[in-house]
Amino acid sequence: MANFIRKIIRKFMVKKETIIKPIVVTVPQQELLLGKTALITGGAGGIGFAIAKELKKAGAEVFISGRNEQKLVVASSSLGCKYVVMDIGDIGATELKIEEMFRQHPIDILVNSAGMHGDDPFGKVTEKTYDSVMDVNVKALYFISQKIANLMIESNMGGHILNVCSASALKPSWTPYEISKRAVMGITEGMAHKLIKHSIVVNGIAPGPTLTPMLRTEENLNWPANPSGRMSMPEEIAALALFMVGPQGDGVVGDTFFITGGSGTIDKEK
């Protein structure tokens, strides 16, 4: 009987060398992105600034980019990071700037946060407004992502590309902005499909109404137009962004995560 029991125990024992280790090793948050370099377009303010701050806290070397050098100087000084002046409307010049930067600082993480709205009412949308929104929100995002992905592949390194989409992608698309954000969701899925074989993880996050510093007033602390009764905070968006570009987000591929308070999800009109 004793021999029988020993055989059963041996059968179900897991040998030390066969123990399966978790893919993600838990490390302190301030070390999650240690040794990584991140480029955040539109990082001088709003959601981009909050993401830059969160990635810096997690140990990454952070570069923010934009057209206005004065704003970049102020923002980078506040964040303790570096900046790159880029007019993403000029694709050729932007690609050259990225290539130059990549040679000195290989980019592990790209966050496409730059974006613009158009205020023209339906029926009066001008071609200029339409082209301006599409050039920044879609065309620039596409070519910046393509350039950095190609450099990652040439350098035989993996990485993360995170596109900042919007709850507006779920709404009836009558504005150039809403159309552009639907396009960003498609680009995210398509690039994820093509790049995952190179260990480049592409995803998106889609904020709803967000209380950026520009909108942060006593009157806006509560916002009844949103189903949740409040706007999201930039820090909430940044926390999700950190998850998506860190090792814990490696298993999420080609998805767009919404953080909207119900705007555009449970209520399509708000």
C-alpha cells in the first residue's frame, strides 16, 4: 500500500525544472519601462502630457514632440524629459527627423497623441478643415507609425505603438474628426496584424470627454452630459496608456480600449 501511494505522489509531483514561469515578471512601477525610450507626439499638453509624465515615472527616457518649441520647452522642463520639434504635417521632414533621432535613441515606444478637431458645422465643413484634420489625425499618424515600425524591424527590436483614438470613433461620423478617429481604429488593427510577427505590439486607447488643464474649471468638475456624470481625468488615461505599452500589455494586440464614462459606448450621442 505504501509503495502504491508513493507511485501516485510521484506521478502528480511537478519537478522543479518543469515549473512554468509567468510571462510578465512583476517589478516596481517605477521600473516597468526602465531602459526604454518613448516618443509621444503632441506631448506638450493635455492627454499627451499626462502620458509622458506617467511613462517617465515608470523609468522610460521620454521625448515629447510638437510644432511649438516654446510650449515644448516649458513642458519638457516640467516633466524632466527631452523634446523634438516636428511639424507632422510635413511627412518628409518628419521622417528625416525620426530617422535622425532613432540613430541616437532607438525608440521602443511610440504614442501617437497629436490630434486636432474641426469646428465647422455639418453642411458647412470646408475642404481646408477636412484636409487639416485628416492630415494630422490620420495621415501623419500612419506615416510616423510606418517609419518607426520600419526602423524597429531594421534594428531587429520589438516595441509598442499606441494610438490615441477617441470615443467619437463610435459616433455617427458627420464631422472630419469622427471620420478620422474611425480611421485610426482601422489603422490600429491593420498595423497590429502586420507587425506582431516582428514583436511590435500595436493598440489604441480611446478617451471620452477628458478634463484637460484647458478645461479644468470649477464648473467642469461635474459634467452631466456624460453618462457617468463626470469627465475622465488625464491621469486615468495615462494609467491605461502605461498598461498598454508596458510588459503587462504585451498580450493585447490590435485592440482599442475605451475609457469614456459611457460616452460613445452606452450612449452613442454623448
